[in-house]
Amino acid sequence: MYQGIQRIRMQMGVKLIFPWKQHVKLGTYALALWILGALGFYVTHDLFGETHITGTHAFLAWPVIGLSLFGLITGFIMDRHKKKRHALPLVHGIANIVLIILVGVLCYTGVELWDTFGA
């Protein structure tokens, strides 16, 4: 997210060098790991015989998966077809900000679940 903010600053005329390749690499890793979080559905199904028993945590996983896929797709488009854009980077950035907020909530609910099921 820090690098995304730097990109916005650069677009607004601040002179800086934007680490494009590093942004793409780190963003891809983060989004892919958040998608892999969906494996939690298999874990709960395997342990408890059903999914969505974790309430908010499970239901928030779906928008996280969708926004992560959206971030990967829009990021891929911008990386492969570099040109001056206005709308796509804005939508990409806003979606990823929402995604980070949702992941924060998932972390919070995950800690609560750890206390419930893990102890």
C-alpha cells in the first residue's frame, strides 16, 4: 500500500522513482496469499464437517477472495500493457484499500477464532 501511495504522489507531480517491479511482485504475493486463505474453508469442512461455522470470518472471506482476484487481474493488465491511465489505477487502488481493511477485520476475527478453536 505504501508503494501505491508513492505512485499516487508521482502522478500528482512529485519527483520520485517508483519501484514498479517490486510493487508488482509484492502485490502479487500478498494477493495470492489472501486467495490461499480460502483453504480455511477446506480446513473447517475437514475438521467440523461444514463450512461457514466461523460466522463473520467465513462470510468476509468471499469479498476478500473476489477483491484479491480483481487486484491481480487489474494489476496484470496495467503491468503488461503500460500506458497512461486514469480510471483503472484509481479503481485498482480503491479496491485494494478496501481489501486491506477487510483483511484487517479477518485478522481480528481470526484471533478470536484461534482463542475459541485453537486453545
